[in-house]
Amino acid sequence: LWTAHGGQAAGTALARVLAGDVSPAGRLPQTWYASDDDLPGLFDYDVIGSRQTYLYFRGTPLFPFGHGLGYTDFTYSGLRAEADGDQLRVSLTVTNDGTTAADEVAQVYVRAAGPAEAPAPEGLGRRLPGLGDPSDLPLRKLVGHRRLHLVPGAARSIEFTVPLEELGHWNVAHGRWAVEPGGYEILAGASSADIRLTTTTEVGGEALGPRPVKERGIEAADYDRQQGTELVDRAKTEGDAVAPASADDEGRLVYRACDFGDGVRALAFQVSGEGRVTVSAAGHNSLIQFPDTGGPYSYRTVEVAVDLRGVQELRIGLTGSVRLARIDVVPGKESA
């Protein structure tokens, strides 16, 4: 039994719970990890890359998000979900099968069951990564909860109205919130790890396609995956850049599904500091070494010749005190 923020009535309340006069009904608003080994570095806020919080954690926590115990048993039945316009309507029934009057906190979660697949470019033979890649989407996301007080044997039907935008995610490739078309699982239960019922519904949406690098370029901070990097200030007043977390180790960035169209002949990197940038895409590898630009806020543009076309994965390595703000493309002659 865990308590916090005790007041003058806390002792009496604790005694009533321990004696069974009142069934406890609190629920954890966070994940309690089983070990320090499950935690990232103190300043690592990349919850996707480090697989953190109930949204992405794949391990077994000590106590999961939404967890709570009481002195009775509840059953769930009749889960239904249907997309209706710009809303998702969810209904279910909760029954107190025990012998004690108590509260239950019914929780509804969603997750992508298999967003619609975009046509794979020639040679890839698989779904385009970066278009809602399953490894980047939440394992489950809380979209509704309802506290119910039920006497023994009582049942209550409840309904949730969930805006469809709650099923979406931030698409770094297009810089916008997106709900991908396809199947979504609706899960109902007593915690994020105690799921009692599951159903699936189809949702319409907009398939955004690959990253439009020829039209928008790439903001360095809009990576799909990173290792050994940190976000830093681009300027003293605004903007983001990416730098290696350690001057002694290479930081790595991955930008998936970059659409180079009918071809580009160079990539232009907006960088500051001193160090090197490595580029890898479509079997092409390049190294850019440059002297100190004059400080972390003094940016210059350096180009590397490439021959990229179609949809490719772009991998960037950063070493030294370099800060990468942005990547632009230099079109080929035939598309200039």
C-alpha cells in the first residue's frame, strides 16, 4: 500500500483501508520500473529510442502504468468500437463479481494493428520505414478512463467518445500530426498490463508518403532514430540543432524513406563548430572534414557530392564539436 501527501486524516484513512472498511481505488499515473538498469541516462529524453514510459517500454515493470489493487474482482464484457466521422465510439460493461462495494477505474487504450502499407519502391520489397514504422509507434496509448463505484453483483455499461486524432502520432518526415489509415486495436482493462478485452476497428486517414526532402529539406532534429547525440540550441534565441553527446564518440542519425525523386547531385549541410560529418545512403559513403567555423553559433554550408535518386535511407555520423542544423539537397542537372 502506497500513500503520499499525508494530511491530518491520513492515519484514519490508512487504518480503514488496511482493516477492509474501504476498498482502495488508487491507480498509478506512471510506470514503476523494476531496476535502475531499465532507466536511460538522466538527461536522455528520447523516450522512443530508449523505449521508455508505458508507451514504449518492452520490459516487465515492478508495477505498470494504471496499476491498482482492491478487495473485490471486476469483469469486463461486451467491448465494441466503431469509427464514426472524426470520432471513435467505444462501449463496454464492467461488473463487480466480488463481495465488496468498490471503485474500478476502467481504462481504454489504442495501438496501431497494422497501418495501411504504402507501395514499396522498386527494390525495397517491404513497407516503407518511417511511415508510422511499428517500432516507433506506441505499444499502447491511454485514450480514456472512467471511475465506477459498484456494489457486489452490479454491472454498468459505459461509453467513451475518442477523437480520431488521438490515434495519431507526430510525423517527423512531414512535420505534422498524422493519423494513418488502417486497423487499430482497442484494448480495455484495469491497467496498461492488465488488458481484459481487445477488438479491432478500421480507421480512414491520410497516407503521407515518404519524406519530401527535395521540397522541404531536412531539419536535423527531425530524425527517425539517433544514437549518441543530443539536441542543442541552434542560436541563442531560437531553433534546434543536433550534436554528438560526447566529443570522443560518433553520434549517429537515421532519416528513413527520404525521397530524392529523379536525382540529386549533392547534399548541403548547415554546420557549426569543428569536426567531421559522414554520409551513408544507397551504398554511397562520404566524409566531410572541416575546421572550426568560429564558434557553436557560426554556421556555414558544406556540400558533399552524391548521386541519390528514389526513396533511400539516409544515415549521418557526427564527430567532434560539430552542430548540424539542417540538410538541403542540390538537384541534378536534369531536375534543376
